[in-house]
Amino acid sequence: MERARPTEPAERRRADLVLSDRTQTAALRDFLRWAVPGVRLLHIPGGGDEPDTLALLAPPGVLLTAIGLLPGYLASRRTPLSVSITIDGRSVTLYPDNLSVITPVLTRFLNI
């Protein structure tokens, strides 16, 4: 009897998020951990002038799902927020109202 081979995990990609208000990074991490269970999150504290970074590791489709939730999150905060998203050294800035413009760019970044 042949043993079943474990399936290969989907390719994980990395997206780095930097919020316009660094004090909100931990709250965003907690929100994404709850809302997108398939994403691995790493909070990288900044120092001095360097902002905090939230690294997301997941298959490309899961990253797009997580990013798709961000406009609602950004709009729900007391102060207006934006988030810079960097994938493979290429960056875009997401605001609560420009997801439809950013999604095709991110899809190209992720080679989907």
C-alpha cells in the first residue's frame, strides 16, 4: 500500500505594511490575525525615524484577501490612516477609497 504524499504548501509571499500612524500597527496586526487566519504576521518595530512594519506571509490569494479588508479598517479608525504596501521592493499606498485602483497593481506585484 502506497502512502499518501503530503501536499506541498502553497507558495508564500511577503507583503510589508507600514501605517501612516505607527501607533496603530499592533491593532492592525490583531485585526488581521482575527480576520485572516491563513496569514502569518510579524510585527517589526521601527527605531528612531524608522516606522514599524507589519510583514504578512501567505499565498498570494490570501494576501489579496487581507489587503482587501484594509480600506474598511482604515476608514474605521478615529484619525484618517493610509498604509504603504511593499512587495518585492515595489510600493503602493492604500487609502480607504482607492482599493479598486490598487488591486490590479498588487495583482501584478504578486504575479497572480
